[in-house]
Amino acid sequence: MAHYIPPKQGKASQLFDVVVLVVLTVGSLFVPLWLNLAGAAKTVASPVENPTWEALGQNAAQAAKYEALGFTPETAHDLILARFDYSFSVGALLVMILVIVLYYFLILRFSESEYREVISEKFGK
Amino acid sequence: MTDIDITSQTMDGMGPHGTKVGLLRVLGPAHVWALGVGIVLVGEYMGWNFSVGKGGAFAALIACWFAGILYSCVAMIDSEVTSTVASAGGQYTQAKHIIGPLMAFNVGLYLVFAYTMLEAANAITAGYLFSVVASMTGHEAELDQRPFIILVITFLAWLNYRGVLATLTFNLVITAIAFIAIITLFLSTSGVLGGGIMEHAALFEGHELPYGWIGVLAAMHFGLWYYLGIEGTTQAAEEVRSPARSLPFGTLAGIMTLLIAATLTWFMCSGVLPWEYLGDGVSGSVAPLFDTARLSGSTALVWLLGFGTLFATLASANGCINDASRAWFAMGRDKYLPGWFGAVHPKYRTPYRSIVFLVPIALIFALGAPLDQVITFSILSGLLGYTFMPLNIILFRRKWPLDTIKRGYEHPFHPIPAFTLLGICGVTFFAVFLGYGTQLVAMIGFYIIVSLWFHFWRYRFVNRGAQFTMPWPKPKGY
């Protein structure tokens, strides 16, 4: 295979490439936060009025620990009762699986073609 | 048997990169251990407890052990491959030689983001710790944590800039102190020395599996945090004196240390702190070992675990800067990223431009995102990297069977660890989907876009044959 000679990249082009990567990185990580799509928030489904340790489902040992940590039943109310919602749709799960499989398929496919070129140039046919 | 032998003193697998100044080979197995455990040990001091919130204390223990299996597979696979690929960049360089450039580019980004996010999480925890210490010592107003976050990141970046030996020797000392603090807390609170304060049965009563078995699956997400980063030992490959011996030894000793530390940590914290408090790392227990010490009634333990937490966060952030900068540097050197990043400091022999460049990136996330989100970003990048490893080892064994390249270490029972790792990765993807599906899809969308950018634009600047720097024979099937 003929030896591939890469073009020389100018400083402005190098800088532009770095900016593109940084913008994509910050965007992918912060956009879900900005759009409030980050998920994983806990909610209190059934609040307890005038909470006591018993009403919050805490036995004597558990209540004693909370008190040692500086909590009262009122201040510990949300901490104790908040729960995650693990319900999900099968459609969303299938989309996630599809996205992951597509991603690995894409990079393995492109990598293979690039790799053959590398091996060919390094070792010859 | 081929003459290609990484265990050789004269031919250790290093290939020419065309640089006039190389990284300095000064590290031993203890430094490799310190790099791996130093990055990860903070996972026992904070973050793992989100897994308790996801499924309860028992779920967190199951997640701890299954994640332990995942990381044992990672350590075994990594030890074999890296004992033959002694070059900076770790898994990035492995992927470049075994799977191909685009995979390598992706793996390099996984490494950089996993470590940079972990560094940001460490800085957030250090800032929190300073605010707790301030309130314990009489400061009444709310302490602004941001200056401390900035100070931690910039100080450690400066240390990394100045030289790898000092950096990792610093890590060795503070990691050892942080590990001793965990052992001391265990001996003091479990009843081994004096009276114990553990109340597992009473604290678990009525809350054994609060979400049922789906909570156990969900807990796997943060179960990774007990060990995330141990694979970073491979980043030191180009700076250890004897890579074939030091890297497997340091990595495997590291995972054994962490399995012990993780189980002890779960035992102590779940036996002292109620699960709802323990499991909420934002409004409840940010630093669970420190909180356990606070409830022990011993001022000496509070100070010891306070310093342990601080040292663990510093050691981890320090190791993360080291690893992320090596991966970024290696990609720059290969022109996967602008070649400007591939420079080595003429005096300190460190990848100084990469170190400096990643400082503001870490600061953006440390100052701009909540702890659980930062941890999730780190875990997601790590998880994508772990999914690559089974593919990597299967192809490595296929392209270079055992009789073609002498390994410094051959992992046993192949391909069982590879398929086990792949299966647990699948479970963990589902766990992440349960709480953070949007981030998962957003992050993979990002990797798809940058992959297309690399393949159709960036790769034109890469010298084809020169990427393959190992003195290996031609792979089978090509």
C-alpha cells in the first residue's frame, strides 16, 4: 500500500477542533440538566402530617440514630419517605438497547476498515 | 515462540513515537498500586452510598460484590493486555493496536471523561469537607466551598505538572493513610477492639429490600463507584521501570485491597447509619465513613476519618489528573487530537499541556453540576470502557494467540471473565437506564457524533502505519 502522508494542520484549525470537542462535551453533559431531563429525582408519594418516628416507620434504634445525627421527625420527613420511581416503558428500554447496539456496531465497523489500512501500511499486504 | 518479549530488559515493547523527549521511567509496583487504589479509595469514602438509596442496604452489598466480580474481570483482562502494551494511554493504546483507530479514539475519550468527572466529584467532596470542618470549629455562616474546589484542582494540577514521581509518591503516602483510617475505624467500631456500635439487625428491620429485587438491579449503577478507576493503573505503563511485572502486580494487588475496603466500608456504615440517610449522598450522608466516625463518639476517630476523607479525595483527584492527562496526551501524540497536546515538558518530562488544558474542564463540572450527576457521568464513561474490554481481550487472543507474543501475565479461564464482564455490563446499563436513561442516551449520542466527526474529518491528520508502535508480528487474519 502506498504510504499515506497526512496534511499538516494549521493552528487555527487545531484550535477549532478543540473548541468543537469542548462544546460537544459540555453540551452532552449539561443539556439534560438544563432541560430538567436529568431524572433520578426522588418524590414523597404519601406525606405524613404531624410526623412521629413511628409514623415514619422508624423503630427505636433507627429513631435514636436520626436524633444523634441532629434530625427531628419533621426535618427527617422527606429524607425518610422520598422514593425513586422505577417504572419504565418497554419502548424506552428497546430504544436504549438499540442506541447502544447501533453505537458499538458503528465504531466496530469503521474501526475495522481503518485498522486494515494501518496493518496494510505497517506490515504490507 | 517469537522473540517479541515484553519481559525482556532490552526490548520492553516500547515503540518509537518520533518524540525527542519521552516520559520518565521511574515508577515501581507500589506506585502502580497507589495510582490504582489512590484513585478508587475515595469511592469508599463517598459516592458508593447512593447505591443504598437505590435499593437499600442489602441491595448495596449485593451490588458491591457483583461490581467486585466485574472489576476482578477488568483487572485480570487489563493485566494481561497491558503487560504487553507498555505505552501511555492505557486502554486507548490497547484499542489502537487491537481493534482500530475509531475504537481507540472513543476509548481515549471514555478515559478522559471518566477521570475528569471523578476528579470533579472529588473536588466537590473536598469542598464539602472543608465546610463541615469549618462548622465543627465554630464558623457560623455557610462556608463558600467554591474557592476550596478551585484550590484543590489547581494545586494537584500543579503537582502533576512538576513531575510524576513526586505526584505518585505523594499519592502512595496519603492513600496508605486513608486505607489505615478505614481499618482503624473498623477495628474500633465493630467490637474487635473494645465495645462495638454496630446495629445491623435493628437498623435493617422493616427495610430489608425497600424496592424489592428491582432495587438490587438499580443499586448496580452506583455499585461501580466502589472500584471505579482501578483500570487507571495502565496509564502509568510508559513510566514504570518494569511494565511486565509492575503493572499486573500493582493492578491485582489493588483490586484485592479494594474488595476488602469496600466490604468493610459497607459493613461499618450500614451498621451505624439508617439506610435512608446513608443512601442520600446529597441531603443525607455526603461522606458516610466520616459520618460513621461522628456517631462513634470518639473525637480521635472523627479527626482520623476527616483526614482520611480529605486524603482519599486528594489522592483520587491527583490520580485522575495523572490518568486523564496521559490519555489526552497519547491522543495528541497520535494526532487523534491536535498534535499540540502531544508535547512533553523539556524539564519535568510530563504531558504539561494536557494537564493544564483539562483543569478548566474539571472546574466547569465541579462548579456547575450536582454530585450525583457528576458521578453518573463518570460511571457512564467507565461503563462504556468496560464494555469495550471483553471485545478487546477476545480479539487480542484471536489476533495474537498465546504462542505469538509472550505476556507478562496470562489471565486464567479465558473467555469466561470476558463473557462475565459483558453480562454484568449489560445489567449495569439497565440499572443506569432505570434512573438516568436520558443521560445515557445523551452521552451515547455524543459519542456517535464525535465518532462521525473523527472518522470523516479528524482521521485525515493521522499517520496510518505509524500508529502501530508495538514490536508485534502481523495480526492473524490480516
